[in-house]
Amino acid sequence: MWHGLKRTSLGLILMALAASVLLLSDRPQRSARNNRRPRAAIFSFASRPTLDDSVRGCLDALAVRGFEPGLTMDLERFNAENDLPTANGIAKAIESGGFDMAITFSTPALQVMAAANREGRIVHVFGTVTDPFVSGVGLCRTNLASRPAWLAGLGTFQPVKEVFVMARACFPALKTVGVVWCTSETCSEACLKLAREKCAELGITLLEAPVQSSVEVLDAARSLISRGAEALWIGGDNIVETSVASVVKPAMEAGIPVFANEPAHAKAGALLGLGADYYEVGKATGDMAADILNGRKPASIPIENCVPQQLAVNLATLAKLRDPWRIPDDLMKSAAIVIGADGKRIDGVASPAPARKWKLRLIELVEAPAIEETRQGILSGLKESGLVEGRDYELHIGDAQGDLATMNSLFDAALTEKADLIFTITTPALQMAMQKITDRPIVYALALDPLLAGDTGTHERHRPNVAGVYDRSPFEQMMGVIRECLPEAKTLGTLYAPGESNSVNFRDEMQKAAEAAGYRLAAMPANSSTEVGDAALALTERGVDLICQINDNQNEAAFPSIVQAAQRARLPVFGFSTGLARRGAILTLSNDHEDGGREAALIAARIMRGESPASIPYVGITKVRLTVNLTTAREMNFYVPEAVVQRADEVVGREGEGK
Amino acid sequence: MTLLLGSLTIGLILTLLALGVYISFRIFDFPDLTADGSLALGAAVSAVLLVQGLHPVWATLAGAAAGVLAGAVTGLLHTRFRINNLLSGILVMTALYSTNLYVMGRSNVPLLSVRSLNSLAEAAGVDFFGRADISLFGWPVMVRDLTMLGCIAAVVLAACGSLYLFFRTQVGTAMRATGENPLMIRALGVPTGWMIVVGLMLSNGLIALSGSLLAQYQGFADVQMGIGMMVWGLASVIIGEALVQSRKLGLTIVGCVMGSVLFRLLIAIALRWGLNPNSLKLITAVFVLAALVLPSLIGQWTRRKGRA
């Protein structure tokens, strides 16, 4: 026994040593051992963008203040999904659930929580409420001192006056504004009161058209235009807001703009949308909650109106107006969302800095040309997005050197270092990330479509923490190019690597594209790079008219053997990777991997600025590069049509350019 | 802490691989290259069965059983058809590559959304602790990581214990003697051929079990996941032997465990300190070298001190 201990002691000591070195490196992560972690509940009434943004902002603010769910505080999230009975049940559960604090978002959540918590057993912080003073929870605008001692929060009233000032700034001659409003809505009426005051002050005539239901909105808007309105305004009115198109359409026909108190309306065609940034509202609420958790008395916090403004501008609308409206530069700069003249959203025009510094980690499987291009793209994309390295983010790169066990450790290391967002390059890295990480964003690049790599769902509804740009070669476009270059071709050939998931998937995709275009595809497996040469020879004997090589690591490495076999059989070779054009392919149509990386970085930047990965659909790389090598073409006596050469992004060995 | 738990888990999973390599290389002196194939085979069989909805425990055992079969084939090729031991391993390993592709139907089977040991461990842990994360000595820890580690540790402990007991039985002793001195043991009437076959079955069963656990831990099975793994297993065995400075059965088994875990811990340190990724392989080589050289240096040093 003693002998055994003595013999194993060296190993045990070394292991203990290694473990303690690891733990010592993690010392900062160790949370101060306080006796009891605070328990809070976040209660949101429904899954709506405004409420989801608020919750996200609240969580971020709490984290910045040192309250991390699961680490330094216990946090449970509740959502009533628009159902009032459920909301009541939740409120009771929170009240009797031993929580220290309830944080509610939306007016109904505030109301049911306040009703359940009449005794004041827990502290209640609320946010994303239009007007807390009219919510019937014991708050009084005229007598601020009389309020429940356990209640604190923020009101967020739409910036009505501000949007009129903005409209004036865009068109100083503005004299008449029309508004459609629903007479039975208290919120709408409250907004209208403010609008009337501001218009009187600015010398604008406010034309009003009251409606009772959404079917009347269109006629009401037309009547306003015929009465000479130079612009239409939409306030906080539920009826009108659900039928924005009925206001925007007649206005656009008359060439006059609509401005609104909701940024989302700019997407629907309004010229200006000025509303509250609910992510910021959530952050302010979270800050307030953190103050109270740190010991501040709720009653000592004034209940104020908090409107962090968010402006959306639609340039497509601006171009169609009758009057000389223009967006002043300072306004343009402050716009968080800009819809370009083509109707598409322009990202990064205004670049608000992220709320905190993000720790980014990039994890890749091996070093390979496509991987390096993608990584380069991510680096330049992050710079392009307007984020500043050092201030907004820090990025570390981990490469597993082809070893899966090491890649596991790389992910563990990233989690231990509390990375905030993880980039993955290659499919195995994405799969491992999806397995290990569910609580922070993953942005992938140069991977198979995640739906083929284990995620279930659709491109729009997917894992809530995953977003990115997947890689799929432009097979359909390639078929068109082949038709142009070789009109008489019938059979295409390619080699594939049965051991590489990308390769097999690309073979299937190519098969589909080829059959759709009326070609037959002869696919030949090669199990190792040494087999590629023989497999290529066998392929040339299968009656193919052209070798069109799909992308995989093995056949890219052994590409020269494919070229040799093809030259022997006088067959042209096309490919899906730009580098191949310099290594014997006549034509390549490739995904621009650098651009894919860049797009992935832009997605990451959106996440860092507050968007949720869940709302960002999975997309494929969009940019392709056409490269033609005329030197190889001449050697092979292959004629590349002039139209294709004209289109090419890069032409190698053009006539008259020398070698 | 996550990294420590993660590398302990991976280290323990690969301990099974090291034990398998130990049996073939050390006990039988049989350089068995089947390992690369049987690791992926275990992963492939388990993954496919898990996707079919089989209970993870059965799927894992089936993976190990597939490895046992692969080992039997290598053993029979060598003993029945008198094929050179290296060659029979290479043959089976090569054949397994295609077999694995055939088993999986493609080269990569994701296990993210199926019930696996990992999800079972997570559920059990959450049941036991009542929530998904707890604080361990002040470090926040995912319960899933902790229970998975416990689960794997139990499997490894059971494997080590039963191996030890098995090799002390009459058959086990005969097996060890087959590797040490085949002429002598044959003279005693032991069929050495069968001993080798059974030994290889045992070895590859452990390796496939390791592959099955690895696939479930990392969330996918890939046909290429076995490539080069045997080398790491061998490195762990050698590090372990250097650490315990003994070729006694019990100690070498413990050495295998320590070697494998220590190896992963050292890699984790290298990663945690953010060393240049391109120099990672060089650093791992230096680690192995240090682990090999240090114990004998220490030995020399203590002997010299003893003489003085």
C-alpha cells in the first residue's frame, strides 16, 4: 500500500499542481462568497419585440452591475404570453415564491403584479410602461409623495413633441399636419393633447380625423390629404398603428410624408419614426433594480419619464416626396435605423457603441486557405462595423490544430474566460459550440447550414443563441456558366471525399442543381488524397464532358492530380474555389469566403449593439467571385465565351498582358 | 473551473483509449492500429442508435460491443490467417473507415437534439441539485459538467477495477504471460492465439467505449474523429509508466489514468494562457518529453542524494 502511494505520488502531485495552476488562472472568476444571493423574478407580459428588447437590456444592465444570473444572483424569468389569467397566476407565484424583487415589463404586468403584491412583501420594479400614473397602481402624478414604498420604476411616454420638431427641421415650411386617431383610446388622446400643444407653439395647424375602427383609417387619411395636410402624423394609437399601410399608401400617392412615434413604422414607409429604444429602457430599469439590490430604498427613487430615443429614417420615402423635404445631417447621424433608397436596411450608418466591452473568441479547427480567408474577413468586418478594438471588444483566436479533443478544451477555456460571444469557423466547431453553449451568442462562418449540422427548425426560427453565415457553393449559377461555355455538355464529373461531411453534402447539392439544369452528374469517391489521382482517371473514363470539382479539403489538397488526369483526357476543369484557377482550373465560381467572414462579423456587431441572435435569420454567403484562367484555357484549346470573360472578377493570363 | 472540469472529463474519456492501447501494446506487445478505426466505430454505432431513439446506456454498450467485434476480426486475421500483426491492424482500420461511413450513412451525425448520456447526466444533475448551476468552492459551475464528469469517472473507475481484477484471474494471468513469454505459456498448454484474440477484443471494446463517450460529450460523431488518436493514447500510457516508474499491473493502470488526465490538463493550461495556436503541437510535444524525462531525472537526483 505504502509502495503504491509512493509510486503514484509524483503523478498525483503533478496533477494537483496542474489543476491548481488552472484554478489560479481563474481566480478572478471566483465570485465573492456572499452569504445569500439575491433572488429576483423578471416578468414580461408577452413575447413582443419591445418587451423582449427591454428584458435583454435589463439583463445586460444587471450583468454590468455585477448581478449575473446563476452566479451572483438567482433569477427566474416569467412570461404570460398575452394571457391575463396566466399573468395573474404568475404574479401570485412570484409574490409567494420567496423572491426579493419582481421586475415587470409592460403595463398589464405592472398592474397584475401590483395587485398581487398589495401587502408589499417584495420590492417591485417596473419598466416599459407608457404612463404609470394612470395604471391604477397607487401612483399619483400630482402627489408624488403618496406611493407604495416598495414600488419603483420608469414611465416611457412616446416622444410626441420631439417628432414634430424633427418634422419641422426636415421641412421648415411645414404648416399643416394631419392626424388620424381613435377617440376611444386614452393613450391616443394623451398623445394628441401633447401634439396640440406643440403644434400651437410651432404655428402648425393640426387637422384631426377621428375614427372608431381600423376600416375607417384609409378614408380618414384621404380626407386629411384633401383638406390640405402637408404631412401625416401617427401617434401612440393602437388602431391606427395596426393599419399603418392605410395611412402610408394614400400619403405616398399624394407625395406627402408620414412621420410616426414608432421606429418600426419607417420600415412600413413612414419618413421618420421616432420612438423609445426599449433596450435602453430595459437597461435603465435594470440599473434601478441593481441600485435597490445594493440597498437603495425604492421610495427614494423618483418615478420619471425615461425615453431613450431611437430614430428610424426611410430614404426610399424621401425620394418620392412632392415638397422639398430633406433630412439634416445631424438628424441623419443620430438615426439608429436607416432604410436606404432601395428599401433595404443599411447597417452601421449610425454606430452606437455597445453597452460594454465584449470578449470575443474565435475558434477554428485547422489552418487552411478558406479558413484563413474567413478569419481575415471577420477581422476586417469587425473594424468596418465601426466597433473599436480595445474599447468595444477584444478578440482571441484559438486553433485546434485539427484535434477534436483540443477543440473541446478551447471551448471550455472560452467559457472559463467568460467570453461574451464566440465565433466558430468550420462545421465541427459549430457543432461543438451548439452542444456546449446555450447561454451566450455563437456566430458561425464557413460551416454547413446549421440545419444540416444538428440544429432543428428553420432559417428564421432557430436556436436562439446562434446566428451566422453558412457556406454553400453557387451550384445553380455554375450550371448557367457551364451552359454558356459548353453548350453541348451532358455529363459533369466531380470527385468527393466520403469522409468529409461538407463534401458529401455538396455532392448532393450539386446533384440536385445538375439534374435541375438537365445534366447528369458522375461523382467518384476518393478516400484519401493519395487515391485522388486514380479516382480522377477513373472519372475521366466515365464519359464526362467536364470536371467540375466541388469543395473539400482532400480534393483541394490533391487538386494537381485531378488536373493531370483531366489533361490526359483533354477535359476542362472548373472549380468552386478561387485558388484553383491558379492551379489548373480554367474557370472558378467561388464563394467569397472573406466576404462571408465579413458578413458574420457584421452580424456579431448587430448582436453586440443589442440585437438578439434569435431574430437574425441564418443566411448563406451571397457574394461570388468568377475567375477565369485564359492561359490554361489556351493550353487546353478551350474557348471561354467573351461574355463570361467580360463578367469575370478576375482574369488570369489575358491576351497581350504577357505571362 | 469549466475548463478544469472539461479537461478532466476529456482526460478520463481518453483514459479508456489509453487503457485499450495499454492492453494491446504493453500486455500483448501487439502494435494494434485498429484503435483509430474502432474509436470512430464506437462513436458511429452509438450515434446511429441514439438517433434511432435507443436508451443512451444501451447505445453506449452497443458501441463498445462493436469495438469488441472489430478487435476480434483483427485478432483472427493475425492468429488464424497468420497475417503480420501490424498489417492486420491496418487492414481492419482501413475497412472500418468505410464501415463507419456505411453505419452512419454519412460522415457526420449530429447528436445535439437527441437523448444522450450527456442529456441524461444533465437531467439527473438538475434533479439532484434543483437547478442548472451551482457554486463549487466559489466558482460557478454548470451542474451538467459536474454530473457528466461524475458519470465518466464512475465508468472509468469501473473499467479500471474490473480490468485489474480480470488480469489477476487465471485467464488474465495467462494473458499477461502470453505477452511476456509466449513460448513458456504455450508449453503450459495455454492457447496463445485465443488469448490474443480475447485481449484485442477487450482492448478495442474499451477504445470504442471511449469513442462512444467522446461523441456523446462533444455532440457529434465524425468519421474522422479517430485519426491520430492512437498516438495520444500511446503517449498517455508512456507518460503514465514514466510517472509511476513501475510495470506492476495495478500501478500501470493507475498510471494510464494519470498520464491521460495530466496530458489534457497540461494542454488546458497551454490554452488558458493563450499560447500562440500555431505552436500548440510543439508545446504538447515538449510536455510529453518533460513527462518522460522528469521522473528519471528526479530518480537520479534522489539516488545521488541517497549516496551522498
